[in-house]
Amino acid sequence: MSADLAGRSHLALAGFMGVGKSSVGRLVAAELGRRFVDTDPEAEAIAGRSIEACFAAGDEAAFRDAEAAAVRAALSGPPAVVALGGGAMLRDDTRSLLLDRALVVFLHVPWSEMRTWLPQMVATRPLLQGRSLAEIRRLYRSRVGVYEQAHVKVTVPRTGAGDAARCVLDALRTAAAAAG
């Protein structure tokens, strides 16, 4: 596998909330010998409050600004595997920076699988709280189009973070081999 990830020093994992970006990211970072950055806690530190507190106060914009700052900071440091928040790629400036400075991998879980475990996530995901299944599906569909702009798409199994990390590493090896 190319040590520079197809000419980029960072690997960023994108995808809908709850697909395993943080868990998978930690494993992939360990395998690649890179530092791991999870932008959610970094954004919370920048915002000075939790994601839940930002959303409860109706201040999603402040959280998104903090999230963008966390992404910029992660991409300014040494090579890393970066787990993005589910909405990080929605901002044009952040998405452009990610696509330019990182190899972005879309961790995809098909809706048919995702809908079966959404009830377990609702309590910890502010954007899901108070929404119907139809509303969540619309949110999912609206974001998938943005995630599809990633350099690599990996459909990850729901059999554990280890299996998903292996799929990501296999996809990276395949991409590196194709790049020559």
C-alpha cells in the first residue's frame, strides 16, 4: 500500500452517523502507524460544549463552525486517520479541503441495514431525536450524495469494527495498486 495514500498524507473517514467512523478509524490508524483524530470531541473542545448542548440550544451553526476548525487542525498536523462527524462534508469549504488534502473514504452502510439499528442510536444522536423514520431516511439520502464525492467508497459490514477496518485497508491496497 502506498505510504502516502495516493499522494495525500491524511486519510479521512466519512459517512452517516453511527456507521463506525471512530471505531474503524482507530483500528486503521493503528494498522497504518498513524495518529488518530476524531473530529467530534475536537469540535466539542473548540465549541466549549457538547454536540448535544449545541443542538439543544439551536446552535447547530456554531457546532458546524467548530467542526470545520477541527478538520482544518487535523489536516494541518502530521499524517493522520481522521474520523469525521456525519455532517463535516456538508460544508463546501470543508469538503473541498478534505478532498484536496486527504484520501476520503466513504464508509457506506445501505439504508436497508441502517434502518434496523437506528432505534439504538436515536438517544445519542441529536439530529435523529424527534424525527420519524421517513425523516431520517430523507436525511440519510440527502447526505449520501455528498459522501459519494469521496475518493473511495467502502460498503462496511455490521459484523464489527475489525471487519470494517479490514474492508477499508483492502480498499486502500486496491486503490494503491491501481495507482501504480
